[in-house]
Amino acid sequence: MTAPIDLYYWPTPNGWKISIALEEMALPYDTHLVNIGKGDQFDPAFLAISPNNRMPAIVDPEGPDGAPVAIFESGAILQYLARKTDSFYGTTERDRIAVDQWLMWQMGGLGPMAGQAHHFLKFAPKKDPPQDIPYAKDRYREETARLYGVLDRQLAQHEYVAGDFISIADFAIWGWASLWEGQQQQLADKPNMARWLEVMGARPGVQAGRALHADKRK
Ligand SMILES: N[C@@H](CCC(=O)N[C@@H](CS)C(=O)NCC(=O)O)C(=O)O
């Protein structure tokens, strides 16, 4: 019997990556809410696990050598869980290169750009005083659109993001891409991305991961 993994989590696209992976991999876990709106991410006990004061993070009581391991950065957590379970990472070295490539694309590209799109399109204009900055809104909306174009072209050739097999790269990208409307994007010209969003969203593991503490989302 595998010991439950401690998941440090709040229901955002970065948090969903890990709740989805844990559900899809059928790994038991205990959830610890990190309310990032209230500043829980600066709690010294959390910083000992995640020194960059960001969630998600995990502690696996059964780490690589049987001893506990703490991991922050969602991409590193996904790679670890895929190695631990020998799943969702393809079957060959070429598969793993493709998975890593698209995972890094999400971590260094889509996540930061879509995150800034959300910030400047939705949150900044509501600040007091309002920060309605057309240059920033255009820049991040357009860069996010460019990235979704790249994703759509990849998905025109393959069923899933890294190839014809589902992987942690799909888990990393789906949550962000599912929020395309709030990023002021359109799918009419991205039929392959639309197809993939639907296929992924219909999976019970994806739905369960996405639903974890969804009530806390405003
Ligand atoms: N690169 C990090 C990003 C994580 C991240 O930005 N998490 C946000 C929520 S989506 C957070 O914890 N924010 C807290 C803060 O800004 O203080 C990862 O992928 O794990």
C-alpha cells in the first residue's frame, strides 16, 4: 500500500496539473490548502517545502530511496510522479524528449504568458486605482494566441501534445488552455486544440483533478 503524498494546493491551473496527475496515476494523496489570496504561501513551514513561495508542492513520504522527498515547481513534480509510476511519459527515449520539450514549452511559455494575460486583462483593471494598460493587454493576449497556434498545429499531427500517447505534458497544458475565454482567445480557427480540450476534459481523472476544491475558486 502506497503512503499518501502530501499535496500543497490551491485550485488554479498550476495546482490542477498535480491534482490531475495524481488522479490519473491513481496515487493516494492528502490535500493541504495553501490559500494564496490570504498569504499562506509565506508561512515558514510551507517555505521549507517550497522556498519560492508558490504552490503547488508535494512531499512524498516514500521518496526515491524510501525516505521523504519535498518537491516544488509543477514541471519537476510531474516528471517525478511520471518516473515514480512509470506512466504518462511515453515508452521510448524519443517519447521522453517530446514530453520534456512540450512540458518546458508550457513551463517557460504558455504558463507565464497566459498568466500575464489573465493578470492584465482581468485583474489589473480592477485594481484601485485601475491599471488598464492597453500595451500589456495586447502583448500578452497576442503572445498567448501565438502559443495556441503552435499547439493547434502540433495537435493537427498528433492525438496528444507530445505524440499519439497521453502524457504529463497534456496534464500541464490542459488547465491553462481550458481557460482560453478568460484570456480573450478564440478557438474557431483552432479545431485541433478544440478537439483535444474536449477529449482531455472528458477524462474522469482530469475532471476529478479539476474539481478538487473548485468551491474555493472565485
Ligand atoms: N513555476 C511555478 C509557478 C507556480 C505559481 O505561479 N503558483 C501561483 C499560483 S498559480 C502561486 O503560488 N502564487 C502565489 C504568489 O504569487 O505569491 C510552478 O509551475 O510550480
